[in-house]
Amino acid sequence: MRPLSLLRDFLDSEASGGLLLMAAAALALVVANSPLAPLYFSALHAPVAGLAVLHWINDGLMAMFFLLVGLEIKREMLDGQLASWPRRALPGLAAAGGMLAPAVIYAAVNASDPVGLRGWAIPAATDIAFALGIISLIGPRVPASLKVFLAALAILDDLGAVVIIALFYTADLSLGALGLAGAALLVLVALNRFGVTRLWPYLTVGGALWACVLASGVHATLAGVALALTVPLYPTPGRHDELTSPLHRLEHAINPWVAFGIVPIFGFANAGVSFTGLDPSALVGPVPLGIALGLFVGKQCGVFAASWLAIRSGLADLPAGASWLQLYGVALLCGIGFTMSLFIGALAFPTAPELADAVKVGVLGGSLLSALAGWLVLRRAPREALSAAKTA
């Protein structure tokens, strides 16, 4: 039960961080539409050491977020709730359906706009912190098995988002910098192979890897994932507690900083959209409409349909103690795409800054609808699973 208890610790911290993220996003909207708006926007674009503050947040601080994502993916795949294929079946198929359906809906809405089509992946991601924050407001009415299912789904969802960023949102490459990044990655692999368990060598080389990836044209945050995958999961020699492995130690060390610091800062920096002078017609433009529909309609349909097919076909079981209505409520919460959706939105339109507010409006609108609908469904759903879950 050790991996499950670790995951529940993670769920608790993510839920609390999600509540803080909600507050940060709300504060950003208030500030962006107050007399402090000029100061807010000028501060985000102020240059610091050659990069704007917003750039440091999105490329620098968020590398720590992706480091934590990578550590979670590796731990769950090798030693946790995703360590076997039966355990991966339901969240894996649900994640796949939850990424495909929103992308299809967005592409259909933006089919006639080549520029707008670049944002097809924006509604494909789930914000686990935000979603778990909503669940925490509901309390014990939601079975623990559904929280574990949501966490596993979101982790696989994040893995898909990382692959999408690497394949589709990479700028022109610098082969020299990319070669240096590859060399740094080889050093990290060698550290792992030679059984190095101290964290500082990994973090030192990881810092160099981040700088090389930043200069290469590949998005710098992917350096965090690459570093995470090389951190050892085996126990430290001479200590029998597996929780002393380098991966566990690093994950536990940075998790509070990411959940309660980096993610809220990202939310505050990226959620601010000024409605002053905003054309109402822009609210229903193809980009925000595609994002909102993808998150609110696509996510719930993709996640729930894929889950239903997996359970009815016998590939997976309904989460213990959960009803179909509760599963649908969690599928609705998967439409909260806040952090990763805003992040991909910033990558999708680097040469079309006029679409920045459209992305924020779509993400905020779709996420808010999904959060409210999911909260209402889970609040009204009975605590006990509906009878004959597998034959319903």
C-alpha cells in the first residue's frame, strides 16, 4: 500500500495547491481590470537578465513544474498506480479519449483558419491541481478510488502533453545547442547507470541541460522532464527505506514549492486578461469558442466514452465504490485545462499576440464551465455506487 499512500499524499498537496491556484487566477483577473493593470502588464514584460519576467516564469519556473511532472510519471509508471497494464487501462484509455475529442472539436471549429489551427492541442490537457481542488471542496462524497483515477489520468494526460509540445511546438533548432543538450543528457544517464544517488550532480547537470535546451529551440521546460527520467528510483545504499531513493527525495522536496509557489505564480502571470475595450464578438471567435467547446464538451465526451467502452468491454473495472454518475462528474472536471492549456496556448501563437487574450478567454470559460458542472454533478451524486456497476 506504500505507493497508494504516497499518491494520496500527493493528492492532498495538489488539492490544496489547486485552491491556491484558483485564488491566484481570480486575483489576476481582478488586477488586470483594475487601476493596477498598467503596472501588472508592464511588470510581466520587464526585462531581467535578457528575458522578460513572463518568459522567466514560463520557461524557467515552469521547468520545475515539468520536473515534478516527470518525476510523478516515472514513479507511477515504475512503482505506483500505473505500474501494471491492468492499472493503466482505464486511466490510459480515458486520457487518450480525453485528448483526442477536444482536439477534433477545436480543429473542426478552426478548420478554415491555418493560424488558429495551431492551437488544436490547447484544450487537450487536464489541470490536476485545479480539478483536485474542486474535489476537495466536495469532501468525502467522492470515493478515494476516483481521486486516484483522476490523478492517474492527469499524469498520463501530462505525458501526452509533453510529447505534443516536443513534436509540434518546437521552434527552429540550433544543432550546436541541441548537441550540447544531448551531451548533458548522456552525462545524466551515466550518473544513473553508475549508481550516483546524491542529488546535486543531477541538479547541476540539469541546470546546464536547461540552458542548452533553451538555446536549442526546443522548449526549455522539456529539460525538466528529461532530468526527471534520469533520477534514480532505487533506494540509497545503506538505507533500507525505499522512500529515501533520490527520486522520492527530490519529488518531496520540490512538490510544495511547485504546488504552493510556482503554479500559483504561473496562474497569476498568465490568467490576467483585460476586458477593457474587448470586442464582445471576440468572445465567440473561432479560437476561444474552439477551446471552450473542446474543454467543456470534448473532454467530458472523450473521457466518459472511453471509460464506458473500457469498462463494458471488460478491459477495466469501474473504480471501487464509485457510480457511473460520479465517474461522469470526474469526466466533467477533466475539462479544467487551466495550467497546461494556458501554457500550450502561449506556445501555439508566438507570432500572433493578438490571440493571447482569445486563448485566455477560451481556457477560462471552458475551465469554469467544466468546474461548475463537475462540482454540481459530484455534489448531487449519491455516495454509494449505483447497483451493478459493471452491468449498468
